Amino acid sequence: MPDLRDAVARGRIARHQIGSPDPLTAWSHTRRFDAALSLCRTFAGMRVLDYGCGDGTFLALAMMADPQPAAAVGAERFIHTVEECRERFLSEPRIRFVEIASLDGPEHTKQYDAVFCMEVLEHVFHWEPELARMARLLAPRGTLVVSVPVEIGVPVIIKQIARTIAGWRSIGYYPGTTPYSWRELVSAVVAGATQHIDRPVLDFGDGPCHDHKGFNWRVLRDRLTRQFEVTRIVASPFSWLGPGLATQVWLVCRLREDASK
């Protein structure tokens, strides 16, 4: 257990999030992981995959929790990220790390009781290949758990203020922070369930992607309902606030029977 805690603390992303020197930043990300771990308890003794696992923080925390998954796989796009995770978590044999491309192999098909995909799909340029892959990974009656930021309504104003202050203080970890015009910000505040502004298209040499600007979680929710049944929506940092006043939203989904045929 001490080795696992040390491995988490050395994670590149964890240092900027739950390990941030800024109390508010650390608290908000800790609450986000608390929400993930609460959902993960449902899968005690089962097989869990983290799609877009980053530095492996979530899976390590899950293995330190009680109860725990029986085994877990973390998947990332780039081999250098995978190798870094393998090195840090070498002492935990219940966690494996693989490249996302390898998930197309038959050894992963229908093998996971739960697939978590956290803070990923807001950046993805094309959802369809990723959602199709995650659907193939799920075991019969498996669960997809997606978390994304709330970037519409009142939360977008609060977040833009927090990001601006964090930028002034050189704290936090905000890799995607394209500024809003006043007109775009108003559109985000009053957004419904359709895309309200054009989203910036970025390319860091790995293909097109998005930052947080213009992301509308309701658009993703409606896309998911074509393939999955959304059985539960959870808000973070406080579930009682609901998505309208939350910073993150969790969509708990089951594959629709007609979609799996």
C-alpha cells in the first residue's frame, strides 16, 4: 500500500490535480475521484478498464479502496505513457497498462464488467470510433461510466473565473483553455441540448482534437442514448446540486440490447 500511494503521488497529472498546492484545485479534483471511486465500488471483484487512463491515478486509488476490483486495465494512446505507468505501478500486479489500439484484439472483446472513460470525450474529435470500441469491450450486461466537464450554464462562468485566476497564479492544470468572446459565453450559459457554438479544432501533431471550450454534455448524452441506456446521471463535486450547478457530470450507461445485435 505505501508503494502504491507513492506511485500515485509521482504521477504527472496527479501532481497538478489532487496533489496541487492550491487547496481549491486539490479539493475539486479529489471530489471528482471520490465520485469515480463511489461508482467503482459497484464492480468489486470484477474486471474494470479505464479508457484514457492518463497517469493511472484512478485505477491505483480503486485498488487501495475497499472493496476493490479483481483486476484492472488502463489504456492510453501513446506507448510512452503506457510504459511510464507500467514502471510506476510495477508493484501492483492487478493493474495492467496497454495501448488503446491493442484493445481491438480479440482478447479484450466483451471482457470488462465496467469501462470507465473520464474527462476524455470532451477532447475527442470523432466520438463514433471510440464509442464503438468501448461497446465491444463490455461484457454482457456490462456498464459504461463516462465523466465529462460541465461547460454550459452557470458552471461555465465559475470555471472561466477560476481558470483566469489560476492562470494568473500559475497553478492548476488546464491544457485546453481557449478564451470565450462575450457572445460565446452568453451562448454557453443559455445552451440547451444542441451544439451552441463552434468548437475550436486543435492539433498538437496527433490529429484533430478539442479543448473544453463549447463542450455540451447534453449533446453527448443524447448521442449515447442511440447506443446505450443512460441509467443514472451523477453530479460532482456535490451530487445534490445536480448537473445544472456541477463542475462534472457522470453518465452511467448500459448497452442497449438492440445495439448489440
